[in-house]
Amino acid sequence: MTGPKIIFFILATAIVVFSILSIFSRRILRAAIYLLFVLVALAGLYYMMNFQFLAAVQLMLYAGGIVVLIIFSILLTSQIDSKLEAPKGSHILSGAITAMAGIGLAVTTLLNFKFNTSPEAAIGTDMRTIGRQLMDTGAHGYALPFEVISILLLAALVGSIYIARKSRT
Amino acid sequence: MNLQAEIPLDYMIVLGTIVFFVGLMGVLIRRNLITMLMGIELMLNAVNINFVAFNHYLFPNRLEGHFFALIVMAIAAAEAAIAIALIINIYRQFNTVSVDDVDELKY
């Protein structure tokens, strides 16, 4: 066992265990905190794969934004010490069968596929390259998706304010 | 750091698959809108693992998976904002966030 392998197995175990805890926890606030642990461990995984910018975005956007938003909505809609009703046995059974069948199918299919690594030389994943490509309009440029996403975010924010406001009538 | 020699791509794929189906199971077995939303977030993150792993292992000469993951994150943020606005509105109308009790289209 080498260093990266040990770190990967720690992160992977944390991700799997906390995601399972997050969907089975009967206290909804704890479920949100388990989700936070999953997201932080995922940021560690991105960092291992040398995507530092993505890891930082994951931490800021998910851990700092979405989980806080989820906790706000939990506190607005339920009592802090109330327990969720336990899911029905039949629901758990059908959900588990679906998940197991899906995992088996997807894993066998994917592991039998022969992936080919691109022979070309790797490019860096530093901020300079990422920023250049994000603003580039030529080949391997992502200026158009970037602008579309900015419009989508603006529309989503305006829409959510409109939906969530109190009606005056 | 030469990650390819240490950790095969298969590990990442299996991890992503497990997280995806755990999220799907969360959506299926839970009856609370907020926990269902959390299941959807888990599924989106599982997809991101795959994008980033394929980018890192198979196409290190480009950053396509990286940008795809970034865009998925932005969509997830927009989706969470809209979903939580809807959930708060539903709570105001029905006084509950359980999907079994929210069964009227016209209020």
C-alpha cells in the first residue's frame, strides 16, 4: 500500500459510508451534515487528480453554498428535533433491488469495456490554462458555455426569487 | 504524481457508480422533498466523479471533463436554488414537505 492508494481508500470509504448514512439517517439535519462530508471528501478526490481549481469550486459552491441552502430550508420547514418517519420496508426493498441491479449492470458493462488512453502529451491544470480555455473562442475554447451558464444562473436566481416571495393577495 | 500507476481507472468508475445508485435509492425510498433533493445532489456528484476521472485518465491532453464538471456544478447550484424556492412555497401552501401529502395540482 502506497501513500496515494491509502488516501484514495480513505476518501472512497468516507464517500460511500457517508452517502449511505445520508440517505438512511432519520434526523434530517444529520443527513445534511453527512452530505457535507461526502462533498468535502469529493473535493479531496479532485485534489488528488490534480484539479485544484475544481476542488476549490467544489468546496465553495457545494460545501459553502448548497449545503447551507439545504440547512436553511430544513430549518424553515421542520422542527429541529423531529425525526423523519422510517421508510417503508417495501420501499427499502424495491430501492435496494434497483440500486443493486443498477450497480451490477453498470459495473460489469464498464469493467468489460477497453478504455484507450489518449497518446498525446498531458497539459497542465493550472489556473492560467483553465482561465485561457474558459475565455477562448477558438478550438478547445469554452467561451460560449460560460456565457450560457451565466445567463442560466441569472434566470434561475430571478425565477427563484419570484417563486419564493410572499404573494401580496 | 503518477496516479495512473497507483489507482486504476476502474476504482474511480466503481466509486462513481456506487454513489450514483445510492443517490437514486435515496430518491426512491425517501418521502421528504429535501432528502430527495439531497439524493439528486449525490447523483450529480457521482456523474462529476466520472467526468473528472475520464478527463484525468483518458484525455489528459484536454480539459473537457473538467469544464463539463464545472458546468454541472453551476447547473446543480441553479437547480438547488429553484428547488428550495419551490419547497418553501409548497411548505407555505400545504404546511408539509412530504410528497405523499402534496397531491393537489390546483390549490
